[in-house]
Amino acid sequence: MQFHKLPAALAALPSLLANLPKGHLAAATTVAVLIAMLLVLLPSERVEAKRVVMEIPLNLDSRPQLPSAEDTGHAPATGVLDDLDWREERVRRGDTLTSVFRRLSLGLGDVYAVTSADADSEALARLHIGETLAVAFGEDGTLDKLRYSPSPTETYLYEYLGPDAGFARQYLVTEPERAAVARSGTIRSSLFVDAEAIGLSHAQIMELAGIFAWDIDFALDLRDGDSFNVLFEEKFLDGRKIGNGDILAARFTNQGTTYTAVRFVAPDGSADYYTPEGRPMRKAFLRAPLDFTRVSSNFNPKRLHPVFKTVRPHNGIDYAASRGTPVYAAGNGKVVRAGHTGPNGNYVVIQHGTQYTTKYLHLHKRLVKVGQTLKQGQVIGTVGSTGYATGPHLHYEFLVDGVHRNPRTVALPKAEPIPTRLRADFTAGTQTLLAQLDSQAAPLALGD
């Protein structure tokens, strides 16, 4: 059958279907519908095929065209570096650079282009909640600049230089204004409570305790009526406080003994704390091998053993703390023993030179091994209740020439003083700070 005769055949179908038995009617109807569809789909002999060629200009720049600021509803960023129209996004929990870019209507091509300029610093790979990213666009609507601010004084600026050069990165730092502020307090409840009451942050309180950690066991030695004075920096940007700087000088009176510390920056840029006479506050051993905790029992050679209820020597100090609290090496040394016994549980013994030994018992986990060399303050394990222990705590012992000594009162080796060649610089740089600490006067501008 020829396809050009199909229309005539279809015209004759109604009369043919009328003469069919009812049993064949449904099948015939289906055949008719299929033939009709075939007729529609097949071209006729009069159809001519034509191909129309059109020239379409292509934009080979892969950076996407972006909506205007009015379309996205983003406000221009504050503190802009020029008069461009900036749009800003704040980093949220779980964000990556890609997700932040997506909210700014940017694509993966933009992520790749910008991070290619950041290969050295990888700053954009370390986004933190609350940080800001701002973008500005060129006249063609494509990404032109990106500004990332990890802190109020730091900015990474990425600028598009063209198809060949891509993006270039600049690291910009704004130096804040600084002022020295003095605060004083008295221990009535605890160091945290009383220091926070006079305006010190938690970070400053820990820094203060760290300065005197070689002289005072803050978990054990504090008494009602102890006092402290602190001189520290406050930082300002455009008249707004943006944070605190270093503690410049401090004084702590503990049980009638006064300790004074002043910060000194050496010509090579290193900084540390010293007594007014130029001796380092940093000594060979920390008074306590962990941060603030509640102490369950003191040094007592005749104490009643909590498990066996008999009088047994307790040649050390117990620091009650939550399981998992980090335990630090009290000084530089070498691990000479580490293991587990029934009475001691998990334990670590550190030798410090030929004269001093420290022991750490009832650990939950040991994080060092025999023969390992340690630095002061390095984590050696965590507080636990292994061995003969009624609850989570650290049992700490301090031995001099093999004899147990009270870690709270034993005389510690003195560090070497400021070298003679730096004595004049030390005196000139610290006199003003000590005077300001003593006077508790109004804030003192530090200058440039």
C-alpha cells in the first residue's frame, strides 16, 4: 500500500466498520487509530526539508551573570574599601565557601576561580561561624571582588584582573587603637566569679592564672581575702571596642605573699612575663598539673585511706575533676614508666633531669609511652578513676632525690634572669607599666 493513498482508505473506514460483527469492532477501531497516527507523523511528498543557520554570540567567560542588589535583597557591606556596591553574607553553622557563594548567587566556577588565588594561604578553607564574606560585581554583572574578614582588623581582598590573570589576593591589616586599663579585685568566692565581676573575660582569667601558675596552685591555695591587680590592653576600631589585648602587668597577693609580673617584649619579638627584678615567672615546674579543679585531699602523710580505711601515707595531692580532664606534664622531662597496676590504675612517671620525678596516678587514658620526651604543659593523659579510687581524680606526687615533697610548697629551681645586654631595655620598657599597675589610674593611651 502506498502512503499517499492512506487518506482515501481512512475515509472508507466508517462504512467498513459498520458492516463488521461487534466482536471485531474493538480490534478494528484500534487499527484505525494507529493508521491515523502514522499518517500524521509521516511527511507528505510535498514537504521540503530546510536548515536555517544562525550566528549566536557566545560568552566564553564562565562567570555567571548575577542579579542586582535590589533583586537579592542584600545590603551593602559596612567598612567597604571603595565605592562599589558590596553584598555581604555571614558564615553560618555548617557553611562551606560553596554554600556561602550559593547564597550570593555565585557558582562553582567562581569558587574555583577565587580559591585558585588562595592556594598559598588557604584562608577561605577555614571559615568560622560569624565571619563575613562580601562580594562586588563589575558592570557586566560578574564577580569582580571578594572581601573576607576573619576578624575586625583582618581582611583578605580578592580582585579579578582579567581572563588571563584571574583573581589576585591581598592581605590587609588595620591596626586598632589601644589603651591600657587597670582593674583590681578581691577573692570572696572564687577567682572566676570575682575576676568576672570586675570585667575580666574568661580568657583573661585563664591568662592571669597562667602567669602565676608556677607560684600559686589556683585549685588549692586561694583564700578569702587574697587580692589581685591587672593591667591589660583594650582594642578599639573607629571608636568601638573590638576586644582585649595582652595582660601587660599583674600582681597577686596569696596568703600574705605578693607576686608581681610584667610583660617584656625582647628585640627578637618574643614576649614573656618577668618579676620586676627581671627573673622569669616561668619556672621548671608548674604548681598544679591541670587547670582549675576541686581538690579532694591535701598533702598528708597520716591521712586515712578512703578505700581501706587505714592510716597510709598519702605522699601527694588529689585533684578531683571530671573524667577526661586533661593532665599536663609539670615540667620538661622523659617518661620512664607508664602502665597499669591494681592500686595505681593507669599511671605515668616522668623523670626531670637527675633530681626531680613526678608521678600521675588513676588516669582514665595514658597518652604517652615509655621513652617519650615531653615539654612542660604537654598533655600526658586524662583524669580517671582506675585502680584504688573512689571517684575520678588525679593523684599527683613530686619527688626530690627520691624523697616525696609537698608539691604546693617545695622550692622550685629558679630560672635565669634577663641577660645583661637586655637589662636596660627591660627597665625602660617595664617601668611605665609597673607604675600604671601601682597607681590604678585612668586608662593610659599606648600610642603607636
